[in-house]
Amino acid sequence: MTGQLDRPPLLQMALRVEHDIFVVRQRGREVAAAVGLEHQDQVRIATALSEVARDLLRAVGGAEVSFHVDDGPDGRCHLRVDLLPVGPLPAERYEPQSAAVARLVDSLGTIRLGRDTVVRMSRRVPVTAQALTPERLAELRAELGRSVPGSALDELAAQNEQLIAALDEVRSQRDELAVLNEELQETNRGVMALYGQLSEELEETNRGVVALYAELDEKSAQLRAASESKSRFLANVSHELRAPVTAIIGLGRLLADSSSDPLTTEQAQQVGLIRSSAADLLTLVNELLDLAKAESGRIEPGWAQVDLRPIFGQLRGTLRALATRPEMALVVEEPPSPATLRTDEVLLGQVLRNLLHNGLKFTERGEVRLRAELRGEQWSLTVSDTGPGIAPELHERIFEEFYQVPGATRVGGTGLGLPYARRLVTLLGGTLELASEPGKGSTFTVTLPVGGA
């Protein structure tokens, strides 16, 4: 980092009043977009910044906020945000928000600069972003200096749009999870009761992810395998959905407060619509959290001798309606006889349905094909498509929760389908692998033993 501390900041601003929190969030998102962060990372760093800014405003009355670009020890550029409190704030006594907030960025903590304690957060810039040369940084400083922050209503509208887009993606997954939810409702009553006990503490403290892990580790060893994915899921939901909705409701209340400047009749109606829409969104977020709770229980396969032919026939019938484009076809080959193995019919059908649905979403022309082949004592079930393909370095990343392949071909989704499919295949004693190259389509292969796990 030699010499980089001499670089002037990309942008500086003051945090003094409640309204500045929204401006800090908006400017943080603008700076993140300017240096090349992906959209999801722009929202994450803006959310973390607004949470820390709110803490500092309440604790010491504000801070000086500055945005920088550093060369990290990993050879990557990092977007760094420093918040210098206007009052004394000992580093050993300050813990910004919770561990869940820290998960939104690569690093978050306090450092000592002379007599001052500075709150610092950072996020890595993608390797695919435009090179941040000194000339490019100078251009960004000039552009950011000329730009004028939008109004609070503009920021609320942007957050509202982000929430609606995220909720639309969630709704698209509900139909696929319906069968699984029915199964989980029968087997996970004890888990639902435990989540009911923990939800009140989670709502009151907003630090319930860590507390939830501790409680679950004490109550049920079988749920420990699911705790890491559940932590990331709840952290994203609570901080990327709940925090903006709460901000919308709070600002709407401020605008309608009798002590604020009086609104015209039309303005009052618009503020009322904002508050009503935010309340509806908060209800949907709570429903999403309930869905996540139902999804996280212990799943025990119901082992039985299963014939692949009825499963393939059902998939052929139910998914044919999704292949509506004339230039794209869904092909489900008849399995070779005898097509039997010891497995769980519902879970296997869920895996294959997920893979076929994924292929249909990303394939614009050509075909999506399902076929089965018996190789010795193992069945090989393959779902291939003629879609855009996936780069080799992303083959394992697509099985991470909430990850979506960047690029122009991205379609709606939450990034949970493939990780969940691999987990189900593992429960069935098999493996799920990917073979793909950009421009040559993708092939997902499920390998299962004939005699079961």
C-alpha cells in the first residue's frame, strides 16, 4: 500500500443529520458502481454503510465520510470507506452493528489514526472491472464531484425498485418449493416450534443469526449442517430487504409528521401510497422469512424401489408448458429398462425438476434434454442444454448460496436452486457435477448408486 495513502479520496461528505444517512447510502452506491462493483455488491456495501452511519449519528452526532481506492495485498483493488466520528469514540469500546453487517463487506472494523478512531470498511473490486489507473481515478473524482445527490424520495424509489425486483425473484421460486414445503411441514414441526421461540429475539435485537446458531447447536446436532447456508440467507434477507423497508416506513412517517413542513394534498396522498406500499413489502419479507424457516429442517430420505419411467413422464408433462418458444425444445428420453433404483422418489424428482427448469430459463434456442444411462452399479442422469455455457472458473461458485453468474444472460432467480439440488443429491448418496464451456451449453450429471446410499 506504499504511496496509496497519498491518493486523494474519490469523494468526501459530511454526516450530521438523519437525512444524511440516505444521502450517504445513495452516494455509496454511486461510488461502488463507478469503480465497477457488481449490482449485488453495490447494494450490500450501501446497506452496511447506512447501518454504520446511523450508529455513528446516534452515538456521537455524526462523522466525516470519505471513499478511497486501495491496492490490496492480494493484488486486487479495494473500495475503502472511512468514517471519522466527530466526537471521541474509543476503538476498544465500539463494535459496529453485528456480525451479520460485517458479512455484507469484506472487512469492517475500527483503526487508530493518531488520536482518532476511524470506522473502516472495504470491498474487493471484481477482476472484470475496468482498470483503476490514476487517470481513471481522476476521471471518477471529477464525475462524482459534478454529480448532485438525488432527493430522499428518489433514494426511496430506488430502494423500492430493488425490493420489488428481489421479491419478484423470490415469488418465482415458490412454485418449485411447494412440494418440498408440504414434506417439511410434516417432518419439521419441532424445528418450526424452535424457530418460533427464536423469532421474537431475532426481531428485537437484529443479531439473531449468531444467537440462532448457538441455540440450534444446543438443541439439535442434525441442524448444524444447515446453519451456514441459513446464516447467509437470513443475513441477506434481513439487511438487504428489511433495512430498506424500515427506512422507507421511517422516512414516510417523518414526512407525514405534524411537526414537519405541511404537505400539499397531492403530496400527502403520495406519501400515503409510499407508506402503504412499504407496509405491504414488509409483510412479504416476513412471509419470505417464514419460507426460509420451513426450508431449514432435517431431511430424511424415504428409501424405496423407484421406477425412473413415471418420474420422467411426469417431468415431461409438467415442464413442457415452459418450453413455449418454437426455436427451443424440451426432450425427455425414455430410460432403458429395467429403470429401477433404491432412492427417494420425491427428492429425486425435485432435483431433476430444478435442473430442467434451470436449463429452460437460460436456453433461448436449441434444446434441453434429460436422459438416463445405467453404468455398472450406478445410474447416470444427465440434463444438458444448448444455453450460453459457464466459464470453468465459475463451475464451483454456482453451487454457492445466492451466487448468480454475472453477464447479459442473467435471468430472475435467487441463487438457491443449484446449491439445494446438490445437497439433496448428497443425501441420496450421489454426486452432482457440471461440464460446461462458454458458447457450448452445459451438462449437469447426477450419479446415484442402484442400491441406494
